[in-house]
Amino acid sequence: MADNTVTLTVAQAIVRFLDNQFIEIDGVEFRLCGGGFGIFGHGNVTCLGEALQDVKETLPLYRGQNEQGMGFAAAGYAKAWLRKRFMFCTASAGPGTANLLTSAALAHANRLPVLMLCGDTFLTRLPDPVLQQLEHFGNPTFGVNDAFKSVSRFWDRITHPAQIIQSLPAAINTMLDPADCGPAFIGLPQDVQGWTYDYPVEFFDKRLHRVRSQAADPAEIMDAIKLLTKAQRPMIIAGGGVQYGDAVAELTAFAEAMQIPVVETIAGRANLHHDHPLNIGPLGVTGSNSANKIAEDADVILAVGTRLQDFTTGSWTAFSKDAEFINLNVGRHDATKHMATSVVGDCKQSLPALRAAGYTCPPEWLVKAQGERIKWNDYVAENTRIGNRPNSYAQAIGVVNNLCHKRDRVVAAAGGLPAEVTANWKSLDIGTVDVEFGFSCMGYEIAGAWGARIAQHQREPDRDTIVFCGDGSYLLMNSDLYSSVLTEKKLIVMLLDNGGFAVINKLQNNVGQDSFNNLIADTPTATHQIGVDFEAHARSMGAIAETVEHASELREAFKRAQASDQTYVIVMKVDPYEGWTTEGHTWWEVGTPHITDKPAVEKAHKDWEATRDRQRKGI
């Protein structure tokens, strides 16, 4: 070893590099990497595992139960830290790594930083074919890890020890880039992990990172101002990028200065407090009558930090065909959608620049919007009222909403709960709602909440992480309930059992079809109808659990969960047919059969297509 180099294995060098990356957040210095989630196998235990053991105090390794759950937990952690910190996931070659594909896709769709350090086959090929290797006869370089190219923002396979000198900084720069943020994948062949190299010592020097702040082009700002100042019925769509861009204060100040009504996307929930006078409600398919009503009439729409997903836009039917868009986004791809007037820049700098317009919204438009919000608030109050119908998601949401602390974090995903939480939850504080609907991924709820709780515990240890989970998602992935118990990261899980995949059953019925293979009761191959004892199952993994028969019992049960210092599961059956929020929905495009011998399906297809006339055809 020369004086200015240090001899390390590839695995040791990766770990030492990660251990020396830092970031400053609100004046406090943190390690950029908060640690990792790992399941060891022959593809990562002997080399990477050896290196990680030496840094277990500074880069804690959380033992996963399922690799997909690890990826979800890492995504939940990144969301809670507003993309300013990340966790790595390490998995063995073969099925261990393949299990991360779904969570990599979730991180990619949601633009979240997750670092995947995954085992790969031997570079030398001397022992080929090895255990769990997929052989492609015409291409020996092609394997499972190549599948991650479609779900990663950065992808590399290390074939020489020196490559990590370039690869690791590139991966980190990708994960911290506001526009390109997403998962980074690094494949580590089993032999290469243990090979040595004389690395320059300065490669391991402490480095303090920052997230880039990108100002918009002044010409784009002026174009946006020209359009905005002619608006008679303006509206702001506030997306998740507002929080990731640390621009909640700027958004609030901008809206207040111009008196423009604000609606929120699913990812943008909790940009404003629910009772802010400019907050008109959530928008879209899982939205509110109030937001959707003003969206129909708005003439200029400022979309801030949103990718304008179909649930936000009602498959592009939520707006007037004559409405003009200003898309403010740090990412060019999102800023240029639907022939909008584009402002490519971050919200924090661009919103103050747009205030130079000196514009004020016509007061009669704001009064109309606020009147719609008052009507929506009345609907939610009745919708969440216990006793208005059989047990429902909305009733459970209302109970928790009224009892939780304003800084408690709420997590939901996929199924019917994203709609129910988005429509009925009153945001008590900024950045406290995580509804995973970018990839609409069942199974995220408990695993993602575990990751969020790890992050929350580092800054607000006295607050709770509250999970709304359906029985379908629970059965799909529940093992990180055990992880939360093992690591003493308490969760409160509201396990709401509607007897299967009830929201998809609802969609099936809405398009004229009979219930089939969604509710357990309607599954033709389920010849033995038996309910799951979710309470006993949760207890078997070390959680405290109880079952309530009626929503009227939820209040006291939730208080017991709050008082407990352990993971707590509350189980309640909800009605799969009458338990839904029926208001607040826009049209949504789904594929329906163009020909069928079922009259109800044929009628539903014609009715569905007849409502397509509002759909915008822009790109």
C-alpha cells in the first residue's frame, strides 16, 4: 500500500465510502445513508456481510423478513426524510434480488432514493452454472439483475474494483438529484466483492452533500406570468414535489398573496392544513366534490410539483378542454406534459419569482371555491360519523383523525384505503400523510410504515406511525409487523377486514360484471369458507392485538393503542358493499369489453364510453 492509498476489498470500500457521506438538514448534520435492510445469502454474506459488521453502530443493518418488504421500508424511510436521506437494501443473488423488483418499481414511480446492493453471479464464470443462476444460452452476461434496468434511475454491475470510484458517487448524485431522483442498483458479482484494490484515501474523506436548487429560466417565468395574470378562475394543484422541494412555505405564501384556491394530489396531501382557507380539498378520482368542481371551471391551472397521474386528472377529464396549464416542476419530463406552459425549476425558487406578477384572483371565484369546500366538509363529517351505516373505512378514519396527535404519521397504500384516506382525512400538520399511490402497491402499508417509523424515531420518537391496512394487503405482506416488534419501532395498525379485494370487486360490479374471485365469498375455488383470525396472527408475531365488533368501540381501542409502547393491531370488519365513500370521484379510464354476451356488461361499456367526451387529447 502506498502512502496515499488503502488496500480494501470492493465490499469494504463500498461500506467505508457510505459511512463517510453526510448531509445537513435544518442545521443538523446526519449521515446521508441511514443504514440498511438486509437478508443475507451466499451472494452477499461472505464479503458485504463481513464489511457491514464493522460499521453496525454507524450504518445499522435491519434484518428483513422479505426482500420486497425491505425495499418498501427503504421507500417509506426516504419519504419520511423527504428524499434527503436513503437506506440501502442488500439481497443475495437469484431470488433474493429478484424479490426487490417490485419495491424498486415503487421507488422509481414515486421518484424515491433507494440504494440496492445485490449479489450477482461470478465474473470469472469458472464455477458456472452456479446455484440460482439463470442461463441465457446466447448471452452469458444476461441475468436476473438486468431486469432492474427498467426500474432503476441508475444501474451498474461492478466488473473491476476500481469502478466503484466512479459508480458510487454517480449513484448518490442520482439519488439526490431533484429531477432524476429514484432507485440506484449496483450488481456485485460474488467474486468481485472480495477482490482487493489500492483505493485512494481521499475517496473515503468525509463529504457533506446538498440537494441541488435549480432556478427556472427567466423567460419561462415571464411566459407563466403572462398566462397567470389573464386568469379569471385560477387554481393551484399542489403535488408531492412541494414537500420534497422544501417549498411548503413558498407555496402557502404564493397562494395567500394571490388568493388562489389550492387543491392537492394524493402525494401532495398535507401540503396545507385541512382548515387553511385556501385549501379546497383533494383532486381527482379519489378526491373531493369541492376540488373537482372548481377543476371543471378553472381557466388557468398552475400544477406545482406533480406528475399529473391519471387519478389526479381523472384520466384527463377533470378539467375544461379550454383550461390552460402552467407546469412548474424541477423535472423537464413532468413540466412539459400536456402542452403546458413549462417552468423547469424547483418550487422554492420559482414560486417567489412568479409572485412578481402582482396578480390577485377575482374574489368571487375564491368565494365560490370556499363555498364548495364548506359543503365537502359537511359531507365528510357525515361520512365519518359512526352509526350512519355499517362499519366503514371512513368511520375508522374519522375516529383516528379525531384522536391522533397532529404530528403522527399516517400510512396507507393500494386497495380502497387510498381513496378513503385521501377523501376523509383532515391533515393536521404538514407532511404527515403517506398514501402510496404512485405504484399503487399492496403490501407497502406495514413495511413502508416500519421504514417511516425508523425515520420518525430519529426525529420525533414520541409520535406514532399509524397504518390503515385492508385484509388483502395484510395477507399479501405482513411479516414486517414482526420486524417492528424485533426492532422496537412501534406501529399502530388499523386492520380493516372487508372479506377480500373489495375495492376491485366494486370496480367489477361497476362495469356490469358479477362478483367473481375478489371477495373470498365469491371465489369459486374457495370451497371451504373460513375467516382469518387476524388478531391471533398478529399476536403470534409479538404484537398486541384486539378485535372490535363495531366502530363505536374503536375510540377506546385506539386510546389503548396510543398508551401502549408496543406495536398494536386493531381488527375490525367493514362492509364490502355499503362502506364506501360515494362522493368526490371523477371519471377514470378503465378497459371494458367492446363485445360481450352479457347485457349488463354491454350497457356498462356504452355508459362508460359515453362519458369520455370531456377527455383532453393533449400529450
